[in-house]
Amino acid sequence: MADTSTLRARLFARVHVPEALLKRLGWATSGFMLAQIIRFASNLILTRILAPELFGIMVLLTTLRVGLELFTDIGIAQNVVSSRNATDPRFYNTAWTLQVLRGVILSLVFLLLLPIIGRFYGDPVLHQLLPYVTVFFILTGFTSIGLPLTIKELAMHRTAKVEVAGALSAALSLIVVAWIWPTIWGLMFGSILASATHTVISYATMPGLKHRLMIDTRYAREIVGFGKWVFVASVVFFLATNFDRLILAKYVSFAALGIYGVARSLADVFTQFSVKLGAEVVFPSIAASDLRGHELQRKLAHRRLQFQGLALVAIAGFIALSDFIINTLYDPRYHTAALLVPWVAVSAWLMILSTLNENLMLGLGKPHYSAFGSVAKLVGLMIFLPLGLVRYGIVAAAGATVLAELMRYACLLIGQARERVTFVRQDVLATATMIALAYAIRWVAWQLNMTGAPAELFRLVTYR
């Protein structure tokens, strides 16, 4: 067993003794990229096996599940990363016990909500599937508390290995079950098996850690006290990032929602990496640092610019080659997704900028700015999505996410200005460069007959 003194010594060594940041970034990047390649290959295989409407149903079920989890998020993982008491067995066992209890309570709450959800969407197949969503809550609740402890240590080599192993086992589970049972039920039970394997593998992150059900009231109060703003931020963040999916599920076909889900999942590769980078590198590094204000800004600016350079090249290429990518990788049932990719890619770029800024504010101990930013994004979606949906369908939904993300960025910028750590000039120049590069690559690809004309990017074409 790793005792308290060992854990504290390990944490001190990784945070306070100079270590190459590039090494940590290398592990985080390689682990993320391998996991995403596995997930993308799995998704591509599944689109060959399953129809778009099945993906649409799973998009809605996943959104509902994640939504309820975030509606009860008290920041347990964030508490472990930020708390000075995290290495105390009474603290991390209290955190794990609260996590388990939350999973059980969520499953019961979801069962009570089944009639309301079923009546709102009015689909008989969906109504039959909803009870099985409760299994995911239980499995998530029993995930090892070693994951956030490892992130606190900045031990990226361990989290990367577990992430890749989890992605591989989940992909195999999904593909095998869907191949044997190519229906929505195969997709559902394959997803449950994938979630179960992820929970089991999470205990390999810190093998010597012993989990015990217990609650220390002092530490429980600390966790809940820190988590109040995380709770608010999580609730609003969920609504802000999934409002489009929830509304589309009501007003467009499941096939259209499945196509929208394909486009969003491709763009989400970029945003998920920024979330991972922020949560596992930016947030814990700033939380462990004594730098503030302009001194912190100078320290971060160069590394931030390097990351932006890589991200803007990747997203510019993704936008420029959107129709080539979709038409090459997917069968004709999914080709309409090419209309959505440029919009969701720009939204992903803005979300990357916002996520970096959000984790900066978390590291500075200002989680309320995350909540305010998500509120701004939600308000933007509530305004722009219905207006566009009436006329253009899901293409307008993708465009609405761009405007809403701009509102989130502006709100976070206010918080940064108050803390005297702003990167607005850097972000504006990077965004302009990304758009210009996208059109340049598109023109070259068009000349080579690989894609449509540059003018075809960012079209608002009606599709429902």
C-alpha cells in the first residue's frame, strides 16, 4: 500500500522538482492520440455495421446520462487534484465513498425520471432502452480514486497507459457485440460492457492504493464546500455543450441527429485534447505554482502559443478537407455530415481557447468564472439555435455553437482581465491565421480536384 508519506513525497518530487514539461506533454499527447485513433477506428467500423438512426438514439442516451452526472457534480476529482489533504487515506477514501454513493443515487433518480423523459421524446424504442442507462451510473461511481491522485502527481505516463488500455478494451467490446447483434440493443449492451472494462482498468492506475468505504465529516465538508462552484459550472457546462443535441432530438429525425453526432464526434477530438491538457497539465501546474498576474502570463504565453500553432494547423486542414474526409471514410448515408464539419470545427477551435482560459482560472482558484462562461454560452444557444433551426435545420445548429462559444470566451476574458492574465491578442491572431490557412489549403485541394470550391465552406444549407 502506498502510505501517506510516500504519496506526499511522490507529489513533491513531480511538482516542485524541475521536470521537462515537454515530457509530460508528450505522455499526455501520445496517450490521447492513441486512444482517439482507437476510438475513431471503432466508430468508423460501427458506422459500417449500424444505421445512422441507431447512432442518433445513442447520442441522445449518452447526452442524458452525462447530463444527469454533471447535474450532481460536486467536483470530487477536482477536489483531489487541488486539495493539500488529498494524500491522506481518510480524504481520498471519503472522496471515493461520496463518488460511489452519488452513482447509486443517480441510478435511483434516473429511474424516477423515466416517465418524464419517455413522454417528452415519445419514442417507444427509446422508452425501452432508458432503464439500462442506470447501469452506467453505478459503474462510473465505482471508478478508482487513483485516477485523480495520479493526475495530481502529474504522472502522465500512468494515466496515458490506462487511457489507451481502456480505449482498446472498450472498442473491442463495442465492435464484437455490435457485429454479433447489429441492432440498438447490441450497441447498448456493448456500451455497458465497454464502461465496465473502463472501471476495472481504472484500478491499474495506482495498483497499491486500497479503497475503503468511509466518510470523514471534516473532509466531506471540505469536498462539498469546494464543489459548490464546480457543481454550478458543471450543470451549466452540460446545458451549454449539449443543448443542441437535446433540442435536435426533439425536432429532427434520429438519422439526422446521428449524422450531426458524427460531425461533432470528429471535431470533439480537438476539444477533448484541450480538456485533457487543461485538466491534467494546466490546472494542476498552475494550482501548484506561486506565480500570478503578468509574471504568470509571461510564463504561459510561449507554451500556449506553441500549442495553438499545432492546433490551428490541424483544425485548418480539417475544415479545408471536410468533404474529402467524410466522403472517403464514411458510406453515403453519412455524407451530409460534410456540411456540418466546418462549423463544428470553428466551434471546436473557440472551445479550445475557452478551455485553456477556464483551466487557468481554475488553477487560480476562481471556479466561478467557469460557471459564468457556461451561462453565457447557454444563453447564446437558447437565442441562436431556435432561430436557425426553423430555417436551416441541423446546419444552423452547428453554426449556433460558434456564436455561443464566442459568448463563453468573452465572459472568461473578463475574469482573466481582472486577474491580469490575458491572451486576447494572441488568440485573435491565431484565429485569423487558422481561417486564412483553411481557405488556402481548400484552394489547393480544389485545384487538385480533391474537394469542392473554397466558396462552399460554411454554407447554410437546409437539412433536417
